[in-house]
Amino acid sequence: MQLTTYTTADVFDTLAGEWNALLAQSASNTLFLTREWQKVWWANLGEGDLRVLVLRDSGQLVGIAPLYFTQVDGITSGQFVGCKEVSDYLDFIFLKGREQECAEAVLAWLGGPDAPAWSALALCNTPEWSPNMKRVAEMAQARDWQAHIKPEDVCPVIQLPSTFEDYLNVLDGRERRETQRKMRRAAEDSAITFASDPARLDADMSDFLRLMVASMVTKSGFMTPRMEQFFRAMAKDMLAAGYLQLAFLEVEGNRAAAYLNFVYDNAVLVYNSGLDPQKYSYLSPGVVLIARLIEKAIAEKRRAFDFLQGNEEYKYRLGGKDVAVFTLAIGR
């Protein structure tokens, strides 16, 4: 097996014809590992030394390990590209059935002279369904490195049934009645629209960001100028790739609530949201919009509605069941 190390962002263009094809054949097929997401994250939020390890066997791409290394107070540490705040699932990208040998090659590189002189790795946001987490931890321990798998967060996920009626019947009786009542009440006074025009996307994102910041004080602190730049660039690239679902609930021509979601691998990923906490609150616009988006996902035969990281109560009221994510911490 041949391992090539790329140290500049050109790698995302160099592998443009192969990256996502490998991802689709891996056990870690998630939007946050697509070439488009990794590229836009690195361009806007990345820092330190990029090291993308590319594994080939007789010319065939069989593995990608997207890593970067930073130094603080003389200590060098490594992470996945995308780690950690805004990329909900991360992992190595290894061809199914080749995980063992790919992991061996990556660990050998990490222990060899070509790797930065790292002291710690924090491989964040690894989902419970990853075949790599436990394997890499055991291989690291075999090298006399310390390796610990630490719980990090949960992603509540709805496995969607075949009809919206079936979905409603799974909900608690009170929640079902309240959801139906709110949807009926808003039916005549509201409309759902989707951002689809690249020429209007910047204005659409301005509306979304306004609602996002207004909905929660903590989101105001989160949305720094650098993070806003990332959100705008990310939305543009996700729209171009066909992954973006930016939805608005409009009341009297005004945008009262919004969800920025992704559609990937036949699932809807609920990334972030916003609403006007006072105007039109009598319509419960956030509840109505998310219910309509679940209804739309079922009508489109999506397999899952993934609320991504965070254990907010509403995700469970709507039927979410936890998928755990972990950080694999390795030290030497």
C-alpha cells in the first residue's frame, strides 16, 4: 500500500474525482466528510499544519485520513479536519473491508519520522457506528500509546416510517395532538419556502442568520464574524453540491422561522435553526416548520431525520433516539 501525504489545500481539488466516490463506499459516509465540506471548513476555520494522508493500492484509492496539527505552549496535537464545533460526524475514510490495513498504515505514519512530533491526538465526533474507533484505539495501545474513548455528545435521530400518519402515531398522545393543532392553525396563514437561487442565497442567509441570532442569546455569541463567513461560504458550496435545504416559514410575507438542513445519503440532517421569538409566536412557527419538514422527508421516502448533536428536549418529543458520538484521545 502506498501512502502519500498532502500538506496544502490543493488536495481537495486534486482528489475531486475520487474523494466522494470513496466516501460512498466507506462505512463512514456522512456529509461532514465530503470533499466539499472538508474544503470549505479548512478554507474558513482551519489552522495549523494540514496533513491529508492518501492511501492507494495498485493505484486504487482505498483510504483518506484528513488530519491537521496545531501547537500550543510547545505541545503539538492532531485532530480530524472539521473538528470540532461545526462538524457533527467525523472519522477516517476507509474502503469497506480495508479498514484494518488502512488503519495500520495511518498508525505507522503517525509513529514514523514523517509525522509532526505530536504528543496528543483528539479525534472528535466519531459516531458509534464507526468501525474505526475501537480498532484504532487497540492498535494505538499495541504501540504502547495511551488511548481512551470518551463520550462526547448525542445525535437524536428519527428513523422515518412510510407515512406521516404512522409518524404521528409514534408520538406521545399530547405531543401528537399539539403538533396537529399547531399545523392546522398555521395552514392558512403561513407558507414554506426554500432557498434555491444562488443569486439570492446571500440575502437568504442574511435572513437565516438574523433569525438564528434572535432565537437564542448563546447563538449570538457563537456567530462571530469568522463563523458568519464560514456559514455563508458553506451554504454556497452546499447549495452548489445539491446538499442544502434552507427552509423558511413565512407569515404575511415575513420570515418567522428557518431551518438550515442538509439532505445527504437519503437522510435529512438538521444543522441549525432560528426564529423570531416574539413576532408570530402565537403560531409556534418553529414547531410548525420542523413538523412540515418531517412530513416532507417522509413524502420523499427519506430514511432518517437526524437532529445532529445536542440533547435539546424538543428532539426527543419529536421522536429522536440517541446516536452517541465519541472522542478518541491518543497520547504518547
